[in-house]
Amino acid sequence: MPISMANPGETVIIRRITGSDKIKNHLAELGFVVDGEVTIINKIDNSVICNVKGSRIALSEQMANRIMF
């Protein structure tokens, strides 16, 4: 299931990241890696705000749909 489906306050473990190598590398630079922990902080409009490795990051819903838990 993509992290865009997780509820605010929920902590999930990333199991898979889909997309091109360029997208996967970009997400890895932001801290989204397989077996990494992500806490969903909030969902606003078409964005998902996450806490990853101590940083808050806002992702578009389209990008969040590429990160599976």
C-alpha cells in the first residue's frame, strides 16, 4: 500500500519504492529508503507531510504513491 493511504500519526516501514532510477535516487536523497521508518504527520490537499530521519518533508500525492509500506 502507498504511504499516501496511511493515516496521520501512523509510523510505517518502507517496503518498496517504484519509479525510474532518477526518482528512486531523489527519494533516497530525501531519506526514503527500503526498510526506513516514516511517520505520517498530516495530509493537506494533495500533499503528504512526513517525518523521515528527523526531518519533515512534504511530498506530492503522486510521489507518495511511489513509496510502498
